[in-house]
Amino acid sequence: MIVLKAKVQLPIRLDRYLKNSYSDLTQGILQKALRLGWVKVNQKKCSTNLRLEDSDIISIEDDK
């Protein structure tokens, strides 16, 4: 499992934050991972349009 701590000054959408962190990640793969619960924010299932706040914890399952 990969755990990231969001470091943002202004709220930013989760999909944009992850695209900036992982440039080879496509929108389709990201949406599928979110839909299947492989990506969670603060231990909760979420959608791509979630706005990240500073110090939110992003968990990504890496064994899928």
C-alpha cells in the first residue's frame, strides 16, 4: 500500500493531484481505481471530484 500525505495550499481535485504526482496515470485507470475502492482518502472511498485539503491522507492499493 502506498500512503501519501497531501501537501496543498489551496483545495485541489483528487484526480488533478494524482495526475501531477503520477504523470503516466490515465484518467480511465484513475476512475476505475477509485470506483473499485483501490484509492481512499482519509480511509474512505471517494470520487475523482473530491477536493483535497492540506494533510489529507491518500491510500493507494499497489498489489492490484
